[in-house]
Amino acid sequence: QVQLVESGGGLVQAGGSLRLSCAASGGTFSTYYMGWFRQAPGKEREFVAAISRNGMITHYADAVRGRSTISRDNAKNTVFLQMNSLKPEDTAVYYCAGDRSSSRTLGMATFQYNHWGQGTQVTVSS
């Protein structure tokens, strides 16, 4: 059973950058596809980005494509989300998620993940 812990959130001005990290423990990290989701106050949790087990395949939500990069280091059991050109509408709690389902290369919906971190707050001021 993998445990996920996010870090790297904070307060940043619009146009700035943040790099979120998610450290995994308790499982074989390379067997999990990983994703990032976010949830703003009063809104549903939404997909941000996902990455396959070997890092070769990625997918992004339209809202962040071109401004964000997901990557992973399987030797360090960590997945990253580099976010650039941040906007106030990016303000949310960001969650790391992972799953081992053999039927998928990666997931873009919350129901496709069984393991979640506690979240890290990202606040973008205008």
C-alpha cells in the first residue's frame, strides 16, 4: 500500500512558478501510474496531469497544457508537477494520486486512482 505526501505548495504572484513534489513510500513506485488533481473551494476535484509508469506518456488538462510539466523519478520514488505562468484561477489544493491498475496506462479521472495524498495548497495572487 503506497503512501503519498505532497510538498511545494505556497503563495505566488500571478505569472510565477511552483514545483510540486509527491514522495511515495510503502510500495513499488514504478508499478504505479501517477496523476495530479486539484480542488478549488466549492468546486469538484479536477484532473490536472498524469504520467505513465515509465514516464514516457503524459497527459494534461486543457487548463494547464503548455504551462505545466509532469515528470517522475522512479529511483527517488517521486513525481513532480512544474507549473509556470500561474494564474489566480490555478488557486486550489493540489493532490497527488497513484494506482496500479494493469488495465490502464494512466488515468484522468478520480475513480481511476485508489491512493491519494493529503494535498498541498497553491494560492496565486493577482
